[in-house]
Amino acid sequence: MIEFLKKPFAYAAVFAVMLISANVYVLLRTYLIPSVERYSPHTPNTSLYESVTENEDSDSSAEGAVITDNSYSDGNVNISISTLRLYDTDIYVAEAVLSSPGYLKTALADDTFGRNITQKTSETARANGAILAVNGDYYGANSRGYVIKNGVLYRDTVRRDSQYDDLAIYSDGSFGIINEGTVSAQELVNSGVVNLFAFGPTLVSEGEITVSQDDEVGKAMANNPRTAVGIIDNLHYIILVSDGRTRESEGLSLYQLAEVMRQRGCKIAYNLDGGGSSTMYFNGKVINNPTTNGRKISERAVSDIVYIGR
Amino acid sequence: MYILDADNRNMNNTNNVGRDNYSQSVRETSNADTTRNGFRTKSALLRRKCSKTALVYLLVSVFCVIFCLIYERFSYGQYADCMRLMFLPPLAGGALPFEILAHSGSWRRLSRVSYNLWNSGIAVLVSGCLIKGIIEISGRASDYDMLYWIVGISMLASALLIQIFGHGENLKN
């Protein structure tokens, strides 16, 4: 071994190959190699979850739905889409009023929990019969952070950037802001949380904007495509997607996004994964212009979606 | 007058000459200088080697800065501290110490094992900065970066220990 370490060129060559191999392996594990993760053995609060699914089952009015290019109404689900032009950006705002919290759901790409398991928002939406869908928090980009989807606790490790709060959706359809550093995932499930989004930051809380003009997600640039969800009142929601990074649309800062959400009357609003992930699907088609680099309009595959569906 | 240890005194030992990767020119220069000026010439060779290493590290640092600038240019404005600091290991851990060694008369020898391990440690740290930066810029997170820091720092520490306490063969080319 020592003799080998003394040979400059042989050692350098072998070491370089090992280091490059390690780097390639890490990048492949991070970006490409799908890994289905075994999720927490914690039993979900089935009574809460059943109350959601029962409501879903009670829906039988989908066939009588009135559908236009920018609205959907079937008696249980009422959605209207409006397109705004603010801050040199096209903004797509869906206002939804539901008869039951069970219509607001989440779905995993390929119906599988794991890293690098992704699917375009529109594909996941179609597979789940969504009327309206947007990308979620892209839980698969991280190896830590609570993951609770449709009442099932998939991951219970605290997120790295725990200074950010999470958005909790309770079984009665109400929203709450929680911090993973102060409550366990199992406690959240026990308290009735059926869906949790670990992205952020919180845009509006108690009707007041909670971000400053300088705030940004990580070290991203100020203007981006965005996705946000908010609640106005009981079972009355705002789901928003903005374009960005294109000549037509500059994109929104977090503060601008928060302003729009507050102006729409949101009591609580939360920022979801944005950038190239920002996609809004409505009645079978993508209605915004998702783009990663501004040069090509195309959907990015993501880990999860939040949707309104039967 | 520089004090040389046993390794240095053995530099012209025929066994070592046959075993190591001296270039012919260096060997000729070394032999000639040894005849002419004894120990001091061998130290001069080592100092020259350190200067050369420092220069290479400086160029690597500059490359890291340029790479980072280009990468950020295509990252939609996003950046990562780790990638911005990628130039630091080769600068602070490479160019600077080797330049100091080159101009210092207080050291006696430079072990090949230590030299290789030190270079490897710096390479691992630069790789760690690069990989962590790429992952952060893409909005993802990974636990793998910790391995880079542990391996890199361990290699640097081993290199230092071997350099201080070891009796390994001296660096010659």
C-alpha cells in the first residue's frame, strides 16, 4: 500500500478514476436512479382518512358537470379559472369551492413513494382523474422532511431547512402552518393532518403577508414561475400558477406572489415548488406555459401533485 | 545550510534512483548539482517542485472560479455557496502552503506519500464543493456531501501526520 502511494502517476491515475466514479455515482443516485423508499410503519389515523374517502365516494354528480374552458361545476366542485396580467407576468388563478374536503387531494408520481420517481403533472393528474391539478412540493428532491399524503405518513424525518414552515391540510379541509422542529409527523397525523407540504415559505398568514421583498427560496433569482395554494374560507381555495423566465412573462417574486394571494382574499397562502415545476392542469390540458429555461415550453416531471378531483 | 534527514541523504542512492520516477533531465541536473554543491542543491530541487505545485494549484483555483461563473450563468440566477467556495481548497490548501514551503528554509523533506495524500485530499474537497453545489443549485439535497468532507479532511490529516512523523521516502520529482 505504501509502495503504491509512492508511485506518483499510477497512484494519480487510480485515484482520479475512483474519485470520478464516486462523483458520477452520487450524481446518478441524486438525479437518475429511482429508489422506492419503504415508508414509515406508523399506522395512519384511519378514521380521519376514511372520513375523507367516504366523502369522495359520495360524489356521483360528475356526469352532470358543466364544463367550459375556464370553469367546472358539478354541484360538489366549483372551479373558475381566471388569467391575470400583473408584474409583466401571466398568472393563472383557480378559485375552487368544494362541498367536501375529500375533493382536495394529493397524488404521487406513478403512485409510488420514492426518490427520482417522477411523472409530469398532467400525467399524474390524468391517472388520478383530476379536474384541476398543480405540482406539489417535490418531496423526492430531498431525503428528509415529513411526507404525509392523503392521510398516509410516508416519511417522518425533519427537513434540513427546518426554518421554513410546512403547510398542513387537515381532514376538515382547513389549513395550518406547522414547523417540523416543534411537532412530530405522527402527532400531525394524529391531530388530523391528511396532507403536508414541505416547501415554503408561508406567503400569507392570518390575512397578512409574511414574506419580505427580499425573501427568496434558497438562493434562486428573484423572479420565477411560481405555484401557490391558499385558503379563503372553509372549503374555499385559491390555487395559483404564474409563468416566468420567458419573454412574455418575467415571473413573480415571493412578495409579489404573496400580494396576489392576499388580494384574492387568502387567509393562509403557501408557496409550493416553482421554477420549471410550475404547472397547472385543468380539464385535461395544461393551461400555463411551464418552462425551465425560457427557451422551450415543456412540463417537468415531478414527484407529486395537489389536485381537486373525484 | 539546510539540514537534511536520512531520506535526503539517500537521494543519490542507486536503489532509489532506479525505483523512483525521476525524469532524465532532473536526474542529470541533480547529479551534477550534487557534485557541485551538495545538500543545498537537493533542497533547491524540492523548492522548485513546491513552486511548480503551487502554480498548478493557483491555476486550478482560477479554473474553479471560472467554472463557477459559467455554471451560474446557466443556472437561472441560482447559486450555491459551496460552489462559489470551490476555489478555496486549492488556493488555501494548495497554492498557499506550497508557495510558503518553496520559500521557507525551515523544512527538511517532503514525503511522496504525504504529497500524494495531500493532493488527493484537496481533490476530494473540491469534488465535494462541486457536487454539493450542483445538487443545491438544482434545488435538491443529499447526504453524500458529508462523505466528501470526512474523506478529504482525513486525507489531509494523514498527509500532515506522515509528513511530521513519518520516515517515508522523499519527494523527488
